[in-house]
Amino acid sequence: MAPNAQSVLVVEDEASIASFVSLYLKNAGYEVRTVASGRDALTSVEKDEC
């Protein structure tokens, strides 16, 4: 992964869709993380900003 790659957080509760979207974004050069709910997304973002 490139050191300056932009990061994308995929929020999707359907594992197959999350996997497909993540793969597409990774192939486009993004750093990708996935979570299954809005609550998990907020927790993930909070942890990264500290």
C-alpha cells in the first residue's frame, strides 16, 4: 500500500457486499477497513482520531 493512500471505511452489514466493495476499492489504491454497523463505524473513527 502506498504511504499516502487515502483511507475508506466501508459500513455494510452484508458480508458479501462488503467484501466486493472492499476489493474494488483496494484495487483502486485505497486503504480499506470494513465494519458491519453505524455504531461500529463511530467507534472505529473515534479510535483513529485519538
